[in-house]
Amino acid sequence: MTTPEPESYAELIADCADIPAAITTSGRDLPDPREPAPWEVDEATFAQVSSLEEYV
């Protein structure tokens, strides 16, 4: 049996709302989200673009 593709966001949301909780939670606790590491540029990475007038 195949399910037709939804033709609108409303149909997609309605389809997702019909998914049983037993399938979506799977009985596991998820870990707490971690703080992302701060974004840093090292010297080697900076050197790759330092001579460019415009970085695209």
C-alpha cells in the first residue's frame, strides 16, 4: 500500500498529526541539547582567503 504525496502544507501537517505517539517517541529519552561551540577561524583558514578582494 502506498500513500499519495500531500499536495499542500495543510495536508502534510494533517498527515504528521496522525502519526501515533508510540512511533514518534520510541520510548527513549533524548539527551539535553548542547551549547554549540563558538565559531572561530584559525590562521590557516584565514590565510586561504586573505589575498582575495572578495570572498564568495
